[in-house]
Amino acid sequence: MRKRVYVAYTGGTIGMKRTRKGYEPKTGYLQEQMEGIPELRHASMPSVTVHEYEPLLDSSNMTPRQWLEIARDIAAQHDDYDGFVVVHGTDTMAYTASALPFLLDGLAKPVVITGSQIPLCEIRNDARENLITSLMIASGYAIPEVCLYFGGKLLRGCRSVKVSASGFAAFDSPNFLPLGEAGIDINIRWELVRKPGRKKRVTVPELGTPVVSALRLFPGISHEHVRNVLRPPLQGLVLEAYGVGNGPDQDAEFIAALEEAAARDVVIVDCTQCLEGRVDLSEYAAGSALARAGVISGFDMTAEAAVAKLYYLFGRGDSPAKVKREMQRDLCGELTP
Ligand code: ASP
């Protein structure tokens, strides 16, 4: 029996058409391009249902509303397909790949997010390989996780980051080994793959509209700016700090701004600006001052995963105390405590 894969097509370069304004997604165009790829009709390939979203988006326009739409779509189709491929723009792909694992509770089948740097309609492209291999992984490998496949690497979605604006190896997961690699063979590191939960059904939570934000520190950042960002109704902030999580502890107003916000139950999560490594707020005085002000460690979480997780936790209505606890706990493979 041929395997069945559901393709959730959200937009992105991969299916775009060249127009006078530049590349743009066009209704029906991805399917048209796919019909021109004979390999997709090979007996070893799954049968594919493409569901095109309306409107197709350049992923720069994605919001958490689309994360939920994708999650609900996959949950509704979960029992009828062997796997799922989410076709997505690369710009915010790591955010969607980070959010979906939180939203798809009980996921028991592979969800592979992919896209490309050059669209399928161009002769020289990375789209064909990314799409074919994603379909093979989604149909042939029992990985009950949200993954991101790009440029030969299969990454855990909630560990992924976009690392290149122009290279074909555009994604990486610097704090977690790839779940697999596609070279001559497709090799999966099965020891890293999460076990499916015991839930019988996939459920997607009802989410409110929480107010979360991210702030990247830079030398000379003004405490007024920090205070403004932390103003009500903000509920959670990902603070992208230096190195192991440090900040300007000699700026008393900066520390006071954090302290006041934390006292108002704003959850401030410290993530590092570095691509690799983890936060340790006890290593330097410039870190422990933040911890004393009420900032919590994001450990080795990416800023993308931390934003998605704050959105998910506050969105489902957790209290600030619970959000603080859950942010420091591994929920779906996003952090190493
Ligand atoms: N701007 C495009 C997008 O994110 C880039 C891409 O898909 O590579 O939709």
C-alpha cells in the first residue's frame, strides 16, 4: 500500500513564481510545479494531498494565528495520513518549527517542515531535493516529532535556527545534534528521537492572545527603552543577553527596570545571543545580578523556541508562577535543563 502524506502548503519561496514585482506565491502554482517532477510519481513515493492555505504567505507575514491554523489542520488529518510535510517560507520557519511541537499534544507521526532558498520553478534550485526528501522522511520514518528538513539535515524543530540568508545549508540546531542526515543514505539518530506519548488523540489547545516580546541587548541600550518594552500589558519577555546570559549590571536603572517588571509578574527569560552554548546566570556578577532581579534562565533554548513557548504557556492561561516553572522544564525536547 502506498503511504499517504498530507502537505500543508503555507507559502514561501519554494512555490513562488517570478513576477515583475519579484518572487510571489501564486495559487495553484506549487501543485503545477510538482506535477512536472516525475520522481514524485515513482512507486516508492507516497501519494500526496496538497492543502493550500489562503492566502499563501511570505513567511515574514506569519503570526501565531497561522501556527495554530497549521496545528489544527494537522490534528484534524492526523489519523488519515502516515506523515505531514509543512511547506513554508524560510524566514520564520524556525519559529513555526519551534511552536508546533508545543501545540500538537499527542503527535504520533512525523511532521516535516521544509522550504527552499530557490523556488521550484528555477532550473537550479534546492527546492526539489528538500521536497522529495521531506516527503520520503514523512512517509518512511516513524519519527513522532516536528522536524525541519533542509539542505541534507533533519533537525528537531524546536532546536532549529536559520543560519544563512543565502546558502543551501540554511538551518542548523547548534545545541542539539541533527536527528538525521540525508547524504547517500538517509541516516536517523534513532537514539535522539522522542518516543510517542500514550495519548490516543492529537489535541491543540485553545489559546488566548498573550502579550509576549523579545529584546536583544546591545552596548548602550537605554534603561528607558527597556522600561518601555516591559510596560503593561506585557506578560513575558525573552531577553537576548550576552554570552552565558550577562547584561549591564552596573546600570542600576537597567537592573531596577527588570526588578520592577519581575515584581509585577512579568516573566523574563534569559537566552544567549550566541548561536551555541547555554545560559548560566551564576558564572558572572553581570549574570547573577539579573537573576537577583527576577530574571530566569532559558538554559540552551533558542530565542525562537523561548518566544513560542511563552506564547503557548501564557496563551493557554497559565499563571505567571506556572509559566516560570514550565519555562525551566523540558516540555518537548526544546531545552537541556
Ligand atoms: N521570504 C521568503 C519566506 O520566508 C523566504 C524563503 O522562503 O526562503 O517566505
